[in-house]
Amino acid sequence: MLKAIEAYLALRRATGFTMLNAEYLLKSFAAFATQCGQTHVHTQTAIDWAARGPSVAQRDARLKAVCRFVRHVRVEDARHELPPVDHFGARKTRRSPHIYSAAEIDRLIEAALRLRPEGGLRSLTYATLIALLSVTGLRISEALKLTVADVTHDGLLIRETKFRKTRLAPLHDTTGAGLERYLARRQPRSEADPVFVDARGLPLRYIAVKETFNRLVDRAGIAPAARRRPRLHDLRHTFAVRALQGSPADRSRSGAHMAALATYMGHINIYATYWYLEATADLMRDVAAAGEAFIAEGRQS
């Protein structure tokens, strides 16, 4: 079974998937099956192994990893049994994001500019980072990995990110100018230097950015719509919603707009882009207006 798992992992990696978690899970399952004296996947064995997960969600994820492997390997060897994928009945839930208003983003940037020492590089670094995330929808990991060489005249070169994709993210002229001003103040020593650094000149760490951002949310007086506080990652959701609001009204062009948005955000399929959308009041008004126009057009024809 281990040979089949290695071949499966190699094929998936060749198509751009890292498969780190899948490798850990499948090799763990293979060891469990070997202890049971089995060389092929058996439904009950897979369920028993998956049931060792500490939560329903993890048990479900363990079983699904085996199911994906079985769908691949059964093409050549039907002796592998396909377990029921929904055996544990886990459902993936989506936390409602906080969609920042333009005024809230302005207040976040203003709060960042007041970070101590005032007028220092730290305050400018956080203000520039928040502004960049809000207008590009970059993942925070992508922004923190940027080097000076990645800031080009054509946009930001996002290298080897999620799903091992590399893409070019074009920037508005004002965004590019803002980055150039920041880098002129920052004075990097080489093009290999990270764009965003801490007080010691080291790359900003995610945990430090997250903690600082949470403090800035409080200082900016941004109240959560629900119990959970607004998150750093919600800037990416906000970008997706605002980009959809800017979609052309023409139905034939809106599809192309969404496909372009998915590519810009680094998604491998458009379903991931839909995951980032949220039914805001402004967006629902736009949808209602488009629906009324479509119905009126049908009646006239």
C-alpha cells in the first residue's frame, strides 16, 4: 500500500499540491492497516483509524484523505474499498467575515501611523501593510514573503504561494507609488531584502502582525457585527466583496470579471473565490437593481 501512496502523492504534487498533511495522514493509515495485516484499504479499517481523531472535524478529514486516495488507486486495483465519505457527518462551517468600510480602513491606517515611536519606520510599515492588503486582497503570508525584487513596474510578483502557484498581481498607480515611498524610507540593502521588516530589520512575523492588528482594531473603534472580533484575514474578504461590487453590469462580462478576480486572488478554481464573498447591504442592493433591470428587459422584449 505504501508504494501506491507514494505514487499518488507524487502525482498530486506534480499538479501543484504540497500534500504535506495528506502524506502524514496516509502514511499513518498505511502503518495502521499493516498492523491489521492488510495490504489494501478496507472500509471498516479506514473508519476505525479515522475514529482515532480527537474531534468530529478531524475524524472526517482523516477519512476523506483516505477516500481521495482510494478514488485514485481503484482505477488500477479494485480490491481497495471506498469508505462512505460522509460517515462522520461533519459539515464545514464558514465564519461570517467582517467587511470593512472605507472609513474603517482609513481609521486602521491612521491608528497604525500613531504606533510608537511616532513617525518611526514601524508605524509606516504597518500603515503600508494594511493599505496594501486592503487594495490587493493578498494573503498575509504572501505580503510578508515579498522581497524588494518582487515589487516590479508591472505589479507584485507573488512567488510559490498556496498550491505552489506564482502569479503577477498588477497594482494601481497610487498603490505602486505608495510602496515606492515606503521603500525609499525603508532603504533596503539589496533586492533580496524583505519588503516588510521589524525594528531589527528582520522579516515581520505573522504572530506579531496579528497581535498588532488586533490592537489597531480596538484603537480604531471598529466594533464587530457579531461576537467575534474583526480579523486581519477579513481584509481579503473585503477586497473580494468590493471587487464584485465593481463588476460590470453586463451579465456576459460579469462572468469574465469573476474569473479574473479568482486568478488575481490566486485561487485554483472560482468556488474558492465565492467562499470569500459576503452578502453586504450594498451588494444586495446592486443585485436587486440588476435583477429588476433583467426582468424589465425581458418584459420589453
